[in-house]
Amino acid sequence: MINFRYHVVSLTAVFLALAIGLIVGTAALNGPVADSLNEQVTGLRKNNEQLRDNVSSLEKELKLEEDFAAEISHVVLPNTLTGRRILLLTLPSGREHIEGVTEMLRRTGATITGRIDILDKFFEPDNNDSLLELAESSAQPILPTSALPGNSDGVETSSALLSSALLDRTGPPVAEADRRTLLTAYGNAGYLTVADKVNGVAEAVVVISGQSHTDKNAAKKDQSVLQMVSQFDKAAAVVVAGRGAAEGNLVASVRGNPTYAQAISTVDNSNTTQGQLAVALATVEQVIGRRVGHYGLNTGAAALIPPKAPA
């Protein structure tokens, strides 16, 4: 019969064997494995240091380029649009860089006739009928109802009416009170906000845009944005200032349409100082030179900035 002492001796022998095995195995492998791990850690540390140095260098280069764009704007922009009238039109996803674009345009000597922020509700498909009814009820005395687009598209119809009130046109000028009444009607309905008071009509429009819509109605909304811009393009020179040229956003939509690409200028990096300079120069090119161009860093851009500002 196996007694308790036998079990104790057996278990002690097993644990002693395991301990000896661990000590021997560790001693045998510790040198090569540890050396290999140390080499890998050292290599990764050096790579990280090099990447940090590269990032720091690129950030410094970018800052210098932005500083240069800001400084050169004081040389190339003054008096290029003196006496010309520009309307600012912003979309929901592009307003974070409106101040930089506005400042560059002011350096040209242009008069900013006003700034209007178009709200997302304007492009919501479910609001088509309400938007259409508002356009038809607000048209007089700015336009006869028969002059509005007859396709039952609320965005297109309202855009045609708004562009007629905000931009140069043939025929009798719009009275200031009538223009104010129209904007108030659309503002009260939640379709737009007059961020800066509108004074008079403009001969060119800079549209501040951003990314495409991402909700379930994204495709329809993006198409409505393009329809709105096309209506303003019928009455004035248009420059689209955007961020990136991803599929569906306004810059990409304009560049991808052969008709609009020949009439509407685009800048795809207007979130940068360099891009904001390009917006101002593209506006000069449109208003003074009657030329269209596409600028920035993404697909469809011909250059970073217009090659030469027209005299």
C-alpha cells in the first residue's frame, strides 16, 4: 500500500525536475533570444525617431509654404478686383474655412455684397414641394412665375429665384426691400441664413463647399447642390472653393461634368492658405480674364494656382 510519504517524495521530484528544466532552458536560450529582441527593439526605436524627424520636417515645410502664400498674397492680390462685386455662398460642410477665403478676397479690393449660408434643409428631398411652393409664392415682384423653371424641382426653382435677386441681371433691378423680403421668407422657413447683410447685387459668386453628404439621401442631395450652383452660374461667374475632390462632393461633381467644368472654376484645397490664395486668383481669372480653371492637389486640378493673374 502506497503511503503519504511516497506521494510527497514523488511530487517533490516532479517539481524539482520542472525547475531544473526551466533553469537549463532559460540559460540556454536567454542569450540568443534576448539579443535578438534587443536588436529588434533598437531598430524599431531608430525607425520611430526617423519617422518623427520626417514628420517634423514636413510640418515645417508646410508651414513655410503657407507663410509664403500669405505673404505673396499681399503682392499679387491688391487692386486686382477693385470695384468688382462678389457674393459668398456657403454650404453646410464648408464653413470652417470661410474666414480665410473672405480675407483673401478682401485683399483683391473686391466688394463683398454679402454672405448667405445655405442650410441642409434646402437640399432635403422631402422638402421639394414646400420649397417649390415657397418659390412660387415669393416670386413676385422679383420674377413673374412664368419665368421660373417649369420642372417642379424645388431646389432648381428656388435657386433660379435667389440668383435673380442676388446677382446682376437684365431688366429692372430688384428693389432692396423686395430682396430683403425674399431672403427673410427663406430664412424663416429654415432654408438659409444671411450671415452678412446683403447689399446690392453681385457679378460673381464664390461657393464655399466641403465634403459630400453621407446620409441615405446623399446622392440626391449632392445632385441638388450641383443644380443650385448651375442656376447661379447662369447669371454670374462662379468659383467653387472646396476641400478635396472625393466622389460626390461639389468640386468632383463640377470637374466630372463636361459642361460645368468649362464654365465653373474649382479649387480643391481651400482649407489651406495656399488654396485660399488660389480661390482669390481664380475669381480674378473668372471676372477679369473670363477664363475657367481648376486648381489644387487632387484629380482634375491643372495647377496649384492660376498661372498668371489677368491685367
